[in-house]
Amino acid sequence: MSSLKISRKDTGKDRVGCEHKKVQAGDLIVQNGGGGIFRGCWPHDPNAKIGLRVKNTATRGRIYQMSVEHHYRVESEFDNVRNWEIYALQTEEENPDGADAYAVDLQDSEGLLFANTYMYRVSRNVAPKIYGIVARRSHAIAFQNVKVFSQTRLAFDNALFEETSGVTVRPNFFTSFTVNRDMKPPTPAAIPAVFARGSTLAKLVTGFGNAAGLTADGAGTIYFTDAANRKILRWNAADRKAEVLAETPGPHPQVVGFVPPSHLLAIAMLANPAQRAVYHFDLSRPEAGLQVVTATQTFLFGIIEDGTQPN
């Protein structure tokens, strides 16, 4: 038997600025001893904070082929749950509905199996999400065959994070991993050998929505984008700060490249192909601002052609 409950109390905004009206606590709620078999369900109401919430139950439960999508805080939550098996769970995060959501949140649970789990973020997302699955104070949570995917680089940065130990599962594809309460904190990763001996990793600047598209000019000056905030920036090594060079008027700048002697090219896009553009910025004439590259500027064509569909 399952227990279903809907609440309409909360208001708020998510991290990407989408304002939500009154929202439901969850699409499908199984709690207080509920259990049973759930097959082929599709919780996908964007007005809900949580898609699937299973809470306070040790009654046996089985889920087969459930797709949980477009919820703005978490797609699937398991809180104080025992004896459940979840087969072929799919989660999907849209923009803005779900752009800031975890795929799975686990706490105070034990003896769960997730088999053939697929966590997907659509290509319209412009801000990253660090973790797909977050677990805390849980034991014997088995994951078998997990896939994390997006058509862009903005899939979840890490498949799984266990808060108590700090253990992180980085790969987007893996066959087996079990969360246990006795996991040890990981050893800090070594600096890759490509860097000079004795190099250290240090945070220089933060506060970006989506820093990416790194490139450098002939003198070694670094340029990059903050796609979510539509900015193109330069790292000022002398002053140790990031300087905004330009802002795109609509599309999000995804990739920048340097073209000698003084041009930056920026590939900017939204989901709609009609809202995509290539811009250039002349570093020798910053007062000219950001300019759209037109088809008549054939001296840049070869480079633009290679960059219109960035990986």
C-alpha cells in the first residue's frame, strides 16, 4: 500500500532565477509504512519540489521503469527507507524546471538496490550541477550499472557524493558501487605529472554561474566565459582578478578562441538554432565592443565553421 499526500504551501526561486508559484511537496509520496510495486510511472509535474518521495518505511517496495522529471529541488528522495529495490530509474532535469535539482537524495536509509539507473540533464541547461546522487548516514546502498549523460558538457560533474565521508564517485559510467557507513575519507588527488614538480592547486577566483571555454592569446593571457551570466572575461594576472570584457545580448557564450593578432571569437547559443551567433572582440580596440560575425567576413570562416557545434 502506498500513502499519497500533496501539500501546497511553499514559494521561492531556484538558483537559475525561475520564480515558482505555490508548489506541491511531491508528485508521488510513499510514506509511513507504505510499500508495494510501482511500474511504468511518470512523475513529471514541474510545480513539485520532489518527484518521488519515499519516507519512513521498511515495507518491501519495488520500482520498475520509472521516469522522474522536471522537479525543482530533487527528483527522487529516500528518507529512512529499508528493503526497496529500484530497477531502471530515469531522472531528467530541464531548464528551468529541474535545473538546480539532484537526481537522487538518500538519508538514514539501508539495504536499497538501484539497478540500471540513468541520470540525464537536457541540453538547454546552462548552469552546472556538481552531484547527481547525494547520500548521508546511509548503509548498504548498492548501485549497479549507472549512467550519467547530457548532450552537452553539463551532465552532473560527479555521479555520487557521500557527505559524511566525503567520498565522491566521479565517473559518468560505472557498473558497481556501494555506499556504506564505514567508508573512509578519500586521499587528496595528486597533481598531474604534466604540471611542474612542486606545483600546488589554489583557488584564484569564484562566484561564476558556469565558467568554461578557456583559451589563451600568444602572450599567455587567459580568457574564458561565464555562459549562465552571458559574460566573456579575462584573467588579470597582475591584479589577480577576473575582468569582464563583454556581455552577449541574448545567447549564452559557450566557447572562446583567440585568432592572431588580436581577435577573440565567441560561440554563443540558446536551445533554438535561430538564437545562435558568433561574436568577435578586437582586443586592440576594446571600445568597439562585441560584434556579430557576418557571412561576409570570410577571413574568419574556417575557424567559425569548426566552432559552431562545440563538443
